[in-house]
Amino acid sequence: MKLLCVKKDAIVISHMSALSSKKDIEQYAKASITTFAMDLMPRISRAQSMDVLSSQSNLSGYQAVIKGANNFNSAFPMMMTAAGTVAPAKVFIMGVGVAGLQAIATAKRMGAIVTAYDVRAATKEQVESLGGKFLVVDEEAMKEAETSGGYAKEMTEEYKKKEQDVIKNHIKDQDIVITTALIPGRPAPKLVSAEMVNSMKTGSVIVDLAVETGGNCELAKRNEVVNANGVKIVGYDNLPGELPKDASTLFAKNLLNFLSPHVNAETKSLELDWEDETVKNTLVTKDGSIVSEIVKGVS
């Protein structure tokens, strides 16, 4: 995001992809702009209504299923007719965050048989509550796979090998695969290899929601639909942007909820409480410096 026209000491509140845009952040500091990255909002109960990652990922998960259905040459639900039976689509969701959960719910509503996978053990119950079946790799290792902020950790090489073996065996029978796995500030983990893609049936579809940070699928290309031996790999990087009304409405509400507690009721002026957790965690640059410790630590 370029802020070349913003005047000195202005306040900018936005989704900044702060952990992957260090050079841009350095320019904001140099220009003496006070910036808040809404993507660094802490995952606490009070901040749920301000969480832009959740509001936008929710739309991504929904739209990913729609994209998958549009590129799949068959119906989602089982259809029993006098002329024969149409088998239900098999949909596999990889990564059970907000986007993954919405993808599960949407695919189930459309009549698909849904399985899902995540390294975090806590997501098993969430998947099953939506009617999906959870794919287990290593139950013990999964108990240690979540950060205090609720995000997935980088797993060991031993776990990754076991993960690849289980997924390889499962993915060959799937019609639609939706990948959503992200690690904040790191390239997206490679979950679907070229070998796995080649094992899938002709006409199958992969929708890679992590393509902006390198993709979960080895063959995905940003903003392209790749045809790999009859398997379509959809790699659009801004699915919420394809639902502009909803994306804008939700984002605007996130901003309103963030700012409202800091507006003086009498003067209507903005009086930020710099010690408030939502302010302190999202503040990136101030007084000509990068003040966010988490952003400072990004190489």
C-alpha cells in the first residue's frame, strides 16, 4: 500500500499486511505517518468485532466454494432420478480457520460430502459441529500445534512427512480441494505437491486461498487458473474483493468498532488511549519510528 500523498503526522488505519510489508512500513515511519495495522488486531473477546482478518476471511471461505463449484463440471448434492443417481461432490478443506470453517459450512449447505484437516487439535470439534469429518494425522503432535494467539505453528519435519503421507492418500479421491493454511509473517506451507495434483481425477478442482503468500499448492499461480493434467487450480488472491458490497460493509464496521471507544462524546474528537490493548497491538509507526515489536522482528 502506497501512502506517498499522505501528509506528515496523519493517522492511517488499514489492513497493511504488516508482517509481510516491512519495506512499506519503513517508508511510513520515514514519512512520519502514524499507522495502525488492523491485521495485527489481538485475538481477544473484546476485539472480535474489530477483527478484519476474520470478517474478510469469512467471505473468502464462502467465495472459495463458489469458485470451486463454478469450475467443477458436476453437481454438489446427491441427485436421485429415474434416469440414475448423481453422486455428491467430495470436498476437502485444508486449514480450519475462519475461511476454512465458512468453506465447510457452505459446501455442506450445497450438499457435498466434506472432510477437513488442520494441525490444531481444537479444530476437530469445530469441523464436526458443522457436519464435516476431520482428517487426523497425529493427535498428540496436534495438541502442541497452536500459538497463544490461536494461529497454527510451524510443524516439525517428521510431522510434515506424516502429514504428506496421510493427505496424499486422501486427496486422490476428492473432487474439490480448498486450501486456506497460513502462518503469519511466513510463506504459506506447501501442503499439496505436484504428485498429489497428478493423482487427482480429471475434472477435479483446487482453490488455493494462500496464493498471495506463495500458495499451499505447489502448482498454484497467483491470479491464474492453472490446468494441470485436467485438474484446475484456482489461485485468485482477493476473493473478498469479488463481493465488494459485503467486504466494504464488514470492513467499515470493523473500523467503526475500533474507533468508537476513542471518540470524545462531547467534542467528537479522536482521543486515542495509547495503553488500550487494541490500540497498542495494532500501532505500527509513530513519531517517525516503527514502534511495533512484532514488525521490528520481521527480517
